[in-house]
Amino acid sequence: MVRARRPSAQTVLVLGALADDPETWRYGYELGQQVGLKAGSLYPILIRLRDRDMLEASWEEAPSPGRPPRHLYRLTAEGVRWAAELAVEPAPGHATTVHPRLREA
């Protein structure tokens, strides 16, 4: 049985960053820099979101010479809908955890 619960503040930040431009593929490193999360926090969030069909993940097609391909991420249609829901329904007593850009979505 799946429990419906509010995602962590960090997950909401990641969703907000991705919701800025949901059609654009983003690198994990870039997202981490934007939201202030280190890899040990960011990548488990990205993996969970992908496993729940909120994110698409793809390998970089043409990496820079001498650099291995990197994963790219973007929101799915379901992820966009979920981010919008989170923007209008903040958790009681935790309204400040909603990313400001999610409120605008």
C-alpha cells in the first residue's frame, strides 16, 4: 500500500528547480548547485522521483571530449502536475518549504 505524504523540503526544492522549465533536460550537478544540495542528498531524490514516474532520465548524447556521458533529468507530465499541486497545497505549518517558483506554476 502506498502512503500519500508530503515530500521533504529538499524534494520540493528539486521539483521547483525542475518546474522552472519542465521541458529542458538538466544535469544533476547543475540542479544541486541551484538548490544547494550535495550529491548524497540530491541523487537519491532524483532516483525516487524517476522511480515514481515524476522524472524522465536520459544519457547525454554528445558529451564533451574526454568527459563521460552524464545523466539528464526533466519532469514528466505527471511530475509537472504534482509540482503544481504542491505549490497550491503547502503542508500545514510548513508553507515556507514550498519553493517560490512552484507557487507561480
